[in-house]
Amino acid sequence: MKVLRFSEPRPGWIEISFMTEQGDRTVRASDVPNDCIGDFVRAMTRILSGSDAEQVRFYLEPGYASCHLRRNGANVCVFIEEPVEDKPVFEAAFAAVAFAKRALECRRLQALCGNGATWGTEYPGPEVECLLATTESVERSGSGQ
């Protein structure tokens, strides 16, 4: 069982959970100064489109966690580093297309984004649609890249 999950946002915060049979890591990220949901979706689109490596910052206030995505054939390797650790706090390989499909579960957050009560930034609709189209294209080609 390998899972990526976005919690429902709370005022200014969201939990992003990466889970595998070997362990899991949940990062509680802020909606400022960046929109980590949109950044993550854009990074996954670039990975599926041929990028070898991407990085997303999850701001923890203070500091930030870095989520490194590295392409390895049909897999994406995920490494999460946090400010006080000298090594990754989470490492796992996921099938790239399946992982992208899990990232698309952020679509259920659309109604919760952009209202100051939960998540301060707008829902990244165009970026999510681009990830969906890219995922479907890679899946149809059967290459998994």
C-alpha cells in the first residue's frame, strides 16, 4: 500500500501524508509564502513530462521541509528532508503514474481553497487539469516514461 493524501485544510495549514508499508511521514504545511498544493501538482506534471528531478517546499513556520522528487524509469523516488535532520526523514519509490493519480486526489479540495477560512490560496485548477491530461497521456502511451 503506497498512498499520498492531502488532509482537509485548516486555517492556513494542510497535512500532506506520504505512506508506504515501511513507514509514513506527514508534513503539516502552511499556505504562505507559497501554495504547496499548486507547487506539488506542477512538480508532478514536470516529472511525468520528462524532468529528472523537482523540489517542492512545504513551509513549516519556521523553516521548511523539502520534498525531492526524482525520476527513476517508471518510478518517482520521494525524499523528504526537514530542517533539524541531517538525513531524509522519509524515502520511498512510487510508480510514477499511480503516484500522479494519487496527487490528483487534491481535486476534492477545490471548494476549500481560496477562502480565508481554510486555505488562503486559490485552487490550482489549470495546473490540476494539466496534471490530469499529462497522466492520461503517459498512461495511454504505456511508457510510464
